[in-house]
Amino acid sequence: MTDEIKQRKLEHITVALEEGIGVSQRAGWGDIHLVHQALPEIDLQEVDTTATFLGRRLACPVVISALTGGHPEAVTINRNLARAAERYGLALGVGSQRAALVNPDLVPTYAVVREEAPQAFVIANIGAPQLIDQERHPAFTLSQVEQAIAMIEADALAVHMNALQEATQVEGDRRMRGVATALRRLTAEVAVPVIAKETGAGVCREQALLLRSCGVAAIDVGGAGGSSMSALEAARARTHGETQAQQIGQLYRDWGIPTPIALVEAGIAGLPLIATGGVRSGLDVARAIALGATLVGMGFPFLKAASESYERVCELLEQTLTELKIAMQLSGAANLASLRQVDVIVTGETRAWLSLRGFEEELRALANRRARAATYSLPAVETASEERQRPSPVDGHS
């Protein structure tokens, strides 16, 4: 089991970097439009991107999403990511820590994150399916979960929900009955906040409410539109000659709820949201925050950059932050709180989906935030044409 998981971690990195596992959705970020402000009255250098998440102040709302660990080759990647997180004041999540829990020799592949980022907000990571007994292994104990947290001195724990990946993975854990009960028990027992994290298939309204009832502190909606875990497992199955698994993985590669839709649906729960899935620019980050996200996660772009160098990660962050600030200025938002109050027009497949799901009123409200927030009691400013029409004073009389 230990060698199997270790090898799988390496294959995940290799496939993600070398195969085309990204799946664009018809409903995506292109459907989200921030209403332009011709006179924004905000200097670009004054735009404030600081964010607060679970009581911690962060320099910007970008999260380096849970990526890797569990194989010696992951050390350099995690080191580069952690150094950047520390420098830029970001939150950073590690990949599933199951590998290190079953093989302590792999602990350094995760622990390097806290070593390189002593002040960063670091998120530990375990799988929801491993909270219950599976056919091939027992459930994680509370002690093991606490080990995962202590391994990186984590500020929060992500419990990743990857039912799609498990169903399409040759070695996947198929049992899911009882996970909600186990999650509810876990949130009451661990000392750090728990983040429920989807891994590419999204979170709908009903599931968000269920997760809230389980006691999670935040939800990472992990929507469809970025890297597909089903496509990743299809590629792995192909290399191992598992034809049936490959076909199943390909069939379900675009399964799921696109991230912008998941943000609106999950917003019903009233919890802090992380928007992960298909985010590829600072403009996408701005769109996500305007839809209600507290933080915005990026995965594959950081994995690719970190596999090259630390400097490349910094370049990616600088570009993303510049793009975010421009979007904020053009939307008339001096800070993230203001960005969550800008007018947002939702069109295309995203609007069609949300309308059918009963969110028409919310869509109208998004499009008219400023009109609802202000009475538009504008000062009496005389126009140029009115001034020309006004009679000129004659003999001291007007």
C-alpha cells in the first residue's frame, strides 16, 4: 500500500504536467462580467488586496491550492511554493497527506512547507473517503488526523471530497456512505478549523447546506473548469493498460458544476468560500470575489511554475496580482469588500443553469448592487448646456 500510494503521487504530478487534463466548461468565467466604471476615482497603486480568512489577515486573496507531496520529487515543488507563499503573504495548501501517514519516510515532502513558510497560513489535507472504513484499509483515526495537522503545523485542515476521482481511479475507495457523519464528528474533535474541499466537481446548494450542518468552517467549492481528476485517472489507466478505467475516466472528464455556478449555489450556506477550478488570471480572481468568494485558489498554474523554479512562481504571482488590481480599479473597487459590492452581469450557460435552479432573483441583485445600495441623491450639478441657457445678469439683476 505504501509504495502504491507513493508511486501514484508521482504519476499524478507527471500526468498533470505532461497531459492535457484541463477541461473547459461551457459555463465558465467568460460568463461573468464586471460592470466597467468610466470614472473609477481610484488610483491603481491605492488598490488594497488584503483579505481576512478564518481570523487571519492575508496580503492577497490568492491561495496556492492543495497540490502535492508524498514523493521525493515533490520536495522541490513544495519548497518553491512555500517560499513564494511566505514572501507574498498567501495561504498555501498541501496535497493529500495520506502517503506520509502510512509511510513516515515521506513526512519531509510535506514538512518542507512549514520550514520555508513559518508565517504563512498553511492548510493540511486528508481525504473524506478515508474518514470511513474502506475495503482495502480502515478509517483514519483521530490520532492520524492530528498527525497530519502537526506534520506541517497547520492553521486549518482541508478534507477533500473527491468522489469523482475515487470512482474513476483503478485503486479508488468507492465507499461513501457515512462520510457526512464522520465529518461532523471530526469537526467537533480537531483543534483547527475544517475546510470542506471539492476537487473539481463543484458544490451545489444542497451539499453546501449539508456541509454547514457538519460543522465545517469554510467551503472550497472546487468547481469544474480546470484540471479534471477524472481525466487524470484516465491517463494513468492508459499507461497501466486498464482500458475500462480509461474509458470511464474519459466519459466523466467534464462531469461537475462549473466554479462560477458553484460559488453562487454554495453562497446560500453563508460560510467563507474559496473559489478553485479553472482560475487562470487575476481577472478570474476578481470575478470570483465579486461573486462572493473570500479567497481564490489556483492549482495547475502554480504546479507548472513551481516545477520550473521559485522565480517562475514569483513571476506568476506578480502577473496575477497586477491583473487583479486592474480589474478592481476598472470596477471601482478600492478593496476586496468593495469588490464584493460591484455590479456583476451573469450571462450564457451560467445564467441558464442558475435560472433553472431558482437563482433569478439573486442574478438580478448581482446586476444592480450599486443601484440598491445608493439612493442616487446626486448633488445638484449644473450641466454645461444648462449653464449656456441660463440668462446672463443685466444691470445687476439676474
